[in-house]
Amino acid sequence: MSNENALELKRHELVASPLFNLTFMPSMLLLPDSLRIYRATDAATRILGYSHDELQARTLYDLLVEPRERVEAALQRARTQPPFVLTARRPNREERIIEGIVHPLDEYDLLNLSFADLTDLHLPRRDLRETSAISPRHTGYAYLQELVCAISRTFDGAHTYIGRLVEAQRVHGIAYAIGGVLHEPMDYHLQGTPCENVAIAGFCAYPSGVQQRFPDDPELQALAAECYIGAPLRDLLGRVIGIAWIVHTKPIMPSDTISEIFQLFTTRAARELLREQTEAEAEQLRTQLLQVQKMESIGRMAGGLAHDFNNLLTAVLGYIELAQGALPPNSSAQGFLNNAITAVEKAAGVTRQLMTLARQQPMQHRPVNLNAVVLDALQLAQTWMPSYIQLQTYLAESLWHIEADPSQLTQVLQNLLLNARDAIPETGGTITIETQNTTLDAEYARTHYQVVPGEYVMLMVSDTGVGMKPFVRERIFEPFFTTKPRGQGTGLGLSIVYSIVNQLGGHIWVYTEEGKGTTFKIYLPRAYEHAGALRETRTPPAELPRGQERLLVVEDEPGVLEVAAEALRLQGYTVLTAQSPAEALQLAQSYPEPVHLLITDVVMPVMSGRELADYLIRLHPQMRVLYVSGYTENTIVHHGVLQEGVHFLPKPYTPAQLIQKVREVLDSD
């Protein structure tokens, strides 16, 4: 028998022995020169995903991700300093991190390679190594950019992304990395993407075939994605503020380790995104404060100018009277001098406005019913309001009193009505005036400088005019800024409004859209006649009503949606949420149980809340509807969006107001 045949016989005896076949340790016998796989144990085939015959047709190099040079160096080092750590690629392209030992079997001219799948052990190590290298000086967006690079390297060059939710269905890219290298982050819409499910349901993992599951997502096609892992980024109240995801061109099988790594990733990302958001809000408040300070500075300057200007006007009027006395009554110059007096009187009106802007015009505060002021102002406005403009009023009954100077409030209303009049073209339009009792909560006050949470009386003036461009909206309260033609406006009207409202401790909110009109909402603090009346009218808060019904909340503002859903869930309701009408329709069609109440925003893209309700009632005939909107109820009814008698809750509302209203609608006939 030749030496070669004898060697092969010994090898056959080795692989047939129980010692090789029954071992639970994954092992392979390799030919030393080529590292071709001679035999493998059953445990090795299970980990590597190949059959015995498929393995015997391959070399060790064919199974590993690392290049030949790194494999040879790792095995050589492992002979004296075990173990080796290498990455195996399964037939479906999934990668597993293996760790093991290698030792020669000289008697058989073979190498014995024993290993274990330690992916779940090495991934956290790799993640810790990558993330701990991030500089502690980096925070906010800078940290997020480093973080996506680190996670991309942890998952072998995956696409890693962090985005901020800027609209109900739109994500703005913050940080994006491929293979550990930063790339320009894309913006995209949630609809038809796996991120839409993430925003609604939370953590989602699609280990393979993600393109087939979401064929309408162009980004997945462009990335040649095979798997997707995503999770929402939430603020301290649990509201979704962003999305984080990992996409790879090969499968990533979910495990507890991967879930924990991703949870740590998204938790830290959410904190840094929230840090940026908080700093942006602080910058917004600083801008508002600078605006207030600028108005104060201009006001002081205006007061000085008005004082000096009044002195000059007094002198001019004196000289005019002297000139009139020195001329015959029938002199043609008398007409010119009378015109000069009229011009001086107009100039004196401007100085009075400057004095108000400077807060030097005395205000005599007393308890005022705003409804009475509105009626007086409207009576005056009827004399100069064109016939093509319709005036509508909705004045709340039992309106709270405010502390104010009625003449100053009349000036506020006149200025707002004049602006509304000038914004409406001659083709016609409507001006709506409304009063209402309301409450501004701490959440609203958090992002509005000078607003103190509490009870307010709201005055709204809304027009169906041309609206304002964004750059105009930013400057409307600046003194002497006007978009009217030369000679048709002083640019002081809204500055006066701003000054008076601030003197009264109030707040102005402006909403405008080009081609659709403008709404001014003025909030003035409620006045309490005396402490006794306050004690009588305020009762201890009643326990909020609970329920067990199923509710569908549709709201395109993510923060509002999250707060509303959480408040209702805490009261025992089953709450389904949707950020768009399309999502709500899909959810209602697939949901097997009856939905008792739809809570929907009125004005949404593509489909209004009323149209959505009409569709959903066909699917759930017993369903009731509660509409919410930033517009007031009467304005919405006037514009034909809703019918009279519907259930309606205006924004801003508190969670307690929502809970009370939901119970009221569910219990109504």
C-alpha cells in the first residue's frame, strides 16, 4: 500500500471515529496547503449554513469575509496566541463572528479548526469600542454625526441614519453614514416606508426582503436594501421627535443583543436631538426677547421724538394762527393756511401714536367687557368699511372681564380691522371677529416668551384676504414697516397693537397663508373682581372621567398626537393613532373591532377632517366624531368646513379639556 493511500485510510478512520462525529463543538478538518475543507461536523454545518457536500467543495477563504492575507495572519497568530476572531458569511449573506482555535494534526497531515459563534458577545464589544472613541466635546448634531459613523462600523458598513420629524409625514435628515463615512442625509416622506410603521408602532425589524415588503419606498430600492431596523426617537413626554434606522444589503437576524445595542443607540440619539431642539427653542425665546428689547428701545426713542415734535407742531400752529390774523378773511391764502392746520392735526395724530408706542400715553385701567368694546368699534368701522366686505361676529356669552383702557382696546381693534380691510381685494371677502374664554397652559408658555400660564380672554380678527409672505410676517410689528404704497400708511398700526397688548400683559399669535388670509389672536389676562369672587368661582378640580371605548386620533402634528393619545390611554381608552388621513383609512380598514370615536384635526393636507369622517363612518357606522382645529369653531363653520352642531374642540386645548370633551361626545345622544 502506498504512503498516500495509507494516509487517506488514517484520515477516514479519524472522521469515522466517535471523537470527531459526536463532538458538540463546531469543527472542520482542513488541508494545510490550500485550507480546503476536508470534513466538517454537523455543528459546523448548522452555524455556517452549508451542507457537508457544499463545505467540502470550498476552502476556508471562501467562507470568510476577511481577505486571504488577514485570514492567514490570524491563523498563524492563533497557533501561539489563541483564539482567532474571524467573520463567516452564510449562504444568505448574513455574517456571523466566530472565535476559535487551530492546531495541526501532523499524523494526518490536517489542521483541526474548532470554533464557536460568538456574534452576540463581539457585537457589544465592537459597539463599545466604536462609540467610546467619540470625543466628549461633541454634543448635539456633531455627536449624532459621530454616532451614525460608529454604528455603521459596528454593523459592518451598514447605512445608518438619524432624522428629525418636521411634519406629520416628513423627516428631515440630520446624520447619515455608509461604511463609517458621513454622507449627505436625505429628507423623505414616511408614507409607504418602514419608518411609517416605526412612527406609529415603535421598534420595527425586517431581517430580510424589506424591498419586497415596501415596494413604494424609492430609498430602499436605491440602497439595494435587504434588511431594516428602525426605532422612533422620543422626548421626555414620549412624543416622537425623530427616526433612527439601520439598513444593510445583507440580512441581519434580530437578537436580544442587537435589540439592546439599537435601544442604547436610539436613546442617546434622542437625548442629543432633544438637546438641539431645546437649544433651538431657547434661541427662539432669545429672538423674542431681542424683539421685545428692540421694541422697548424704539419706544423710548419714539417718545423723545414725539415730545420734540409736539413742541415743533405747537410752534407751527402758533405761526399759522398769527398769519391768519394778519391776513384779510377773504384772502386766498386763508385756504392754504387751513390746509396747513389739517396737516398739522394729522401730524399730531402720528405723535399720539408714537406716545402710545413709547408707553407714555396714559392708560386708565378698569374692568372691561371686551364684547362691549367690539360692538362700539364695529359701529364706527361700518362708516368706512367697503360694501364688498362682510363683517361677522361671534361673541361669547358670559365673557370674563379684563383690566384695560377701553379707548386703547378700541384703537387695537380699529388697527386690526383697517389691516384686514386693506388685505381683502375688491372681489370681496369676510372679516370675522370673535371673543372667547380660554386657558393657555404651561406647554404653550414654554415656547412663548412673556406668556404666563393661566386664564385669558381671546380676541380674534380673521380675514379672507391675500395673506402675508414669510418675510413680511417676521416684520409686521416693527415701527414704520409697511407694505402699503407711499403715503397710504405710517407703518405704526400693528406696532401700536403690539405695544398696547404688551402693556396689558397679553400675547399676540398670528397665523397667515398667502392667498388664504390672516388671523390675529390676542390673549388678554382675565381680571378677577375680588378674591372672594375668585374663591367662589374656583372649585377643586373634579376627577377626570374614564372610559374603555376604542378611539382613533388623527393629527398631523406629531407632538399634539402623542400627548393626546397618552392622555386618553391613561384614562383607560384603547387609542389608535394616525398622522394622515391615508394612514387613518388604512388603519380603519384593517382594524377588526368597532371604533367608537374619531378625533380628527379639521385642516389637513390632501383630505379634510370632514371628508375623512365621511369615509370612516361607512366602515364604522356607529362611530362618533370630534373635530379639533387651531381655527375657532365659528370661523370653520363660516368657511363651510364643518356643519352647524358638530362636536368641536378648539386648539390649544389641555389634556383635561380633551378628556372631558371625549366623554361628553361619547355620552351624547
